[in-house]
Amino acid sequence: MSVAEIIDSAKSQGRTVLTEIESKEVLGEAGIPVAHAQLARTAKEAAQAAAGLGWPAVLKVVSPDVTHKSDVGGVRLGLGSAEEVETAFGEMVAAVKERQPDASIEGVAVQKMAPQGTEVIIGMSKDPQFGPVLMFGLGGILVEVLKDVAFRIVPLEPRDARQMVREIKGFPVLQGVRGQDPADLEALEKLILKLSEFIEAHPEIEELDLNPVFAYKDGCLAVDARIVVA
């Protein structure tokens, strides 16, 4: 499906928040590197999907009502067999229903567990005066604790992306500390620019979050994604 078709489908269902699977499909079509995810509505479907995608597997709840999946027990990592996936499916759905009883659960997103990299976040929100604004910073819980982020107004030029990556206080982390591999800064800059182009081409997008993006020595990969449309 095209970007417009996915967004129109969500709107026809009365939704403004795309599921993780829809968000990744939209971003993948735009050339943005994302970890492929497959929807499973039953434990058996999840096990079959995981076997096809490869081990270890990750399960994440798919619900338009759940924003922070890990907060309600909606994430399972490092699953190494069909039996583990089926068990995790049941436990995860039960946990989400217990903690957020009113949440509508469509199923789970199944994906192969990506190798750990340096976590960064890239997001977009709309400022009432300036319009779409891109944000970059260290990802995971660090973005909430340190609030160490850089902003630029869309559209971005290459120099903007370069400056954003380098002006955060945590930049030394991206250069490699305590034996960690340095991040591929050029890949991060290209990702930022791709997102700028994508946002400019789709003004109906109100919010966008890629958190985390794993930055590797060679390349980068968005392992979670969220898009809100007008």
C-alpha cells in the first residue's frame, strides 16, 4: 500500500495514530531503514511469523490506545523458540489487559531482534508558528532524563543535519566511549535528511517518533516507530 492509502485506511477507521506496523511500512516506502514487523492476531500466527523472520524474536503489542508499550507489559524480547513466542503472546496480552483494561488490542507486532547499537531518538512535532520541527538526541530513557536534544525547522539542509548530530552534549557517546564502536554519523545525517523530505512531502503528519534508532558502526536502524496524522 502507498503512504496515502495507509493513512486513508487509518482515517476510515477513525484513527489518527498509525500502528507500529503501519508506521514502519510508510517509512520503509520512503527509504528510511526500519526493522520489519509483521502483525499476528493469535499466538500461533506469532510463532509462525517469528520462525519466518528469524530468531531471536521480539513481540510488541499493537493497540491504538497504548502509547508506551513497555509501561503496560506490552513488550517481550529475546524469544528463541515457537514455544517461547506462544507463551509470551498470552502473557503479554493478559498483562496489557490487566494494566489498561479499556485498550483495544489488534494483535502483536513480531520482528527479529536487532543487534544492540547506540540508541538515539529522532522525532517531529508541529510548532504553531514555525510548522514541522525535527528533533535529534540520545534515545531510550536518556532523552527523558537528560533532555539533551537538538532542533531544526523543516526542510533541512545537509549542514543542519550535521550540526544537529554534533551539538548535543552526548555527542562523545556517538564518537565511541569505553570501548564502544563509534556511530556511523553519516548514516544518521542521511536518516535525518530523509525524514525531513518525508515530512515535507506529507503535511498531514502531525507527529513522528523513531525511538529508539540503533546507530551502528555501519548504518542505523529504527526499531520502533510512531506516526500521528491530522
